[in-house]
Amino acid sequence: MKRNNLIVALILLIFFVISFLTNILGPIIPDIIESFTLSLGLAGFLPFAFFVAYAVMSIPSGILVEKYREKKVLAAAFIMAFAGALLFALIPSFGIALSSLFIIGIGMAMLQVVINPLLRTAGGDEHFAFNSVLGQLAFGAASFLSPWLYSFLVNNMHTENTSGLITLLNGLVPESLKWVSLYWVFAVTAFVMVIIVILAKFPTVELKEDEKIDAGSSLKELLGDRMVILYFLGIFSYVGTEQGVANWTSKFLQDYHGVDPSTVGASVISYFWGLLTVGCLLGLVLLKFFDSRRVLMLFTSGAIVSLLAGLFGPTAVAIIAFPLVGFFASVMWSIIFSLALNSVAKHHGTFSGILCTGIAGGAVVPLVVGGIAELVGLKVAMLFLLITLGYILSIGIWAKPLVTNATVKRFKDLFN
């Protein structure tokens, strides 16, 4: 099939938008807590509402794609995101925030299921790995930029700045809720994406056997496999760690170091995502020379050391250490996912759906951290992430994939 570069570009844009809508929650949590007078425990329900949608929708999305095809599912996903963002922009309250985040999360889960098979078809099998890396770069770029947008908006709204965008948002958002302006931006972004998807002409995607999801016998067989459950917990632990750091770091810095969440806090989260993206590129190089299990153990150890430095070091150290957790977390998703698929001989599509359901770790772990913080404080509560990181470290010890990653022979002979 002839490559369709316009669709490839659209998919890269979708990667960007997914991240843009998803990873802003961490920087704005301190503002949400202050605006709605929330306890840390209640604030933990914000990421829970968003990421639990992945547990609900990952496998059903695969079934919807096979029945209604990619274009309709993409359009429906962005309509969900538009509705969720607009709802909260119009009625900013804690209860509406939970509903809004769940609706947006449903849309994001649908997008995640569609874009990889579509990227393979539009860009060609032979370019899929390269295009996937481009997608991750687009994802990382949005995660890096969105906290800066938040910082720009809250520091310019209801000030002497009279630019067109700021003046428009001033009329929509009360001075006490400047951060809600982000959801107006999200709503407009999602609406524009609906229009783009409707106008675009999509290729016919023929799902490979390892991309199809079977909610019947294959699912039952896999759920009875101990190794499947162990790798599900690996993805659960990774996303829980990622979101636990991203969602609570700004609040931690505010409480323990007096850092302004709209400036320094936002920049720390921005660099967390930026270094996570840079780490992905380094990880690609390392995986050409070393067994993925060893790379996973090395990077996980680095993440543990960085987390402890961030929690117990002085302000100057914490501001550097928390972004470094992102750097060391960069390879975890791809290595755990590949080890998982390489450890099971069949039903890869259904197994991928199970693994994607593990994204619900981003719902549970920040909620647990928030609940513990209510009892013993956020510093001690964030030590819970040592449990999830410890589990990820253990994968490098017990994983026995049927196929290991290809490495340069000279290095393989030297280190194995």
C-alpha cells in the first residue's frame, strides 16, 4: 500500500493532543486543591477519575474499531474530549471535574487503541518503528509544552496584558480560577480535531492477528496465565509511578520547599516530561547494545535514587532530582511491554488490550499516595512509589522472554 504522509502527520498530531490533554493534571493539582479547598485524599480522585477510564474502555475500544472503523472511533473520541473539557470550562466545580476527567479519559483510551495500527498502515510496515518513535517525540513535546502554557495563562490573565487570547479568556474565566482557562483551550483543541478527522480520508486498516482483540476465549485463556498477570502488574506499576510523580511533585515542592506551583512547579513537571522524552532516545541506543532486562534494572535503580534525592534533598536538589525520575522512567513502558509480548506465544492483540488496561495504575497509585498523605504527610506517602519501582526492578530479574532483543554481537559477547 502506498504511504499516506498526511495521515501519518495527523497521527503525530493526535499523539501530541493526547499528551497535551493528559499530562497537564499534575501542574494544576495545587490550584485545584486551593480553589475547591480539597484534602490531599480528595485530590487523589482527580487522576483516578481520568485513568480509570482506561480500565473501562481499552478492550471495548478494540471491539468498536473492528465494528465501526478508525475514522468514526477517532471522531467519537475527540467529541468525548470536547464535551468533557467544555463541561468543566462552563461549570468549574470538584464534582464536575471528576465527571469531566472521566469523559476525557474515555476519549483518550479510544484514541490509544486506534492510532498504532493506523500508523502502521499509513506509514508502511517498514517505517513503523521509526514513525512510532516520532509519535513518542510528539507525545513528549506536548507534555513538555503544556505546563508552560499553564504558567503563561495563569500569570497573564486578569493583568495588564491585553492580547487577544488573554482578553477573550478574561471574559470567560473568573480571576479566582485562572487555571480553568486551560479547559477552554482543551475544548477548542478537541473541537478542531473533530473537524480535521471528519475531513480526512483514511486508508483501510487490515488488522494483523497480533493487533486484534478477542473478548472471548483468548481473553479467558490469557487471564489464566500467571505471566500475563505479572506483566499487567508491571504496566500498572509503571503508569502508577509515572503519574504518582507527575501529579504530586508540584504539590510536594509547594508544601515542603515553598515553591510557586505556577512557575517553578510547572517547570519541574515540564522538565520531567522533557527528560522522559530524551531518555527514550538514549534507551533506543542502549537497547542496541545491551539486554533489555539489564537496561530496565539500571534505569529503575536510577529512578529510585532520584526519587529519594527529590524527597529528602534540599530545594536545589529536589528541583533537579524529580525531572531525573522522568529520565530514568523513559525506557520502562517500552521494555515492559516488549518483554510481555515476547513472553507469550499467541493472542498478542488481546494481550496488548490487557496490558493497556494496566494504565489504570495511573488512577490507583496517585489515589493511594493522596490517601496516605492524609495520615502521614506527602513526603512519606510518596515513598509508596518505592513499591511500584521495586516491582519494576524485579521484572529485570524474573523475566524470561521467548525472544530477547537483538544486540550488537561484540557487546553481547562482552557482557553476557
